[in-house]
Amino acid sequence: MLEMLTALFLLIGAAFALIGSVGLARLPDLFMRLHGPTKATTLGIGGILIASILHFSDQGQGVSLHEILITLFVFTTAPISAYLVARTGLHLDARNGDNVD
């Protein structure tokens, strides 16, 4: 049963990561492209990390500190980096798409 739950979280995480990556490649301007990696891909990484926590806690090692630290790092740095990229885009006036590719 735990293997099925782990596989489910892996599939959900992979689907969100794929959707976020496609959104990053396909959306037209800088501000729309920020939503792909900051929202969907972060959820995808979260799903994969939950699957990793479930898998390694089932192995008898308990909850690993590595997964918890990775989760805190990703969920902390993704919004901060998106904020900095958005502020830079506003500073460069990237709303029209003329200055930034």
C-alpha cells in the first residue's frame, strides 16, 4: 500500500514539474513565465519529496533530515527568486517584451 502511495506522489510530482516546465517554455512574456517554475514546479518538487520521505521512512531509516531541509530550501527560495526576477522585470520595463527575451 505504501508503495502505491509513493508511486502516486511521484506521478503527481512529475506531472506538476512537467506542466511547470512547459509553462516556462511556452508562455509569452516574463511575468507569465514566472508562474511555471514558482508555482507548478515547486508543487512538483514537493510531491517528489513527499514520495522520497515515504520511501525512506518505510526502509526503516525514519524521516530523513535531508528531505526536510531540501523542502524548506525550495519552498523558501522559489518565492524569493520569483520576487527578485519580477522586480528586475519591472525595473527594466519588461511588460511589453521589448527589453527582455
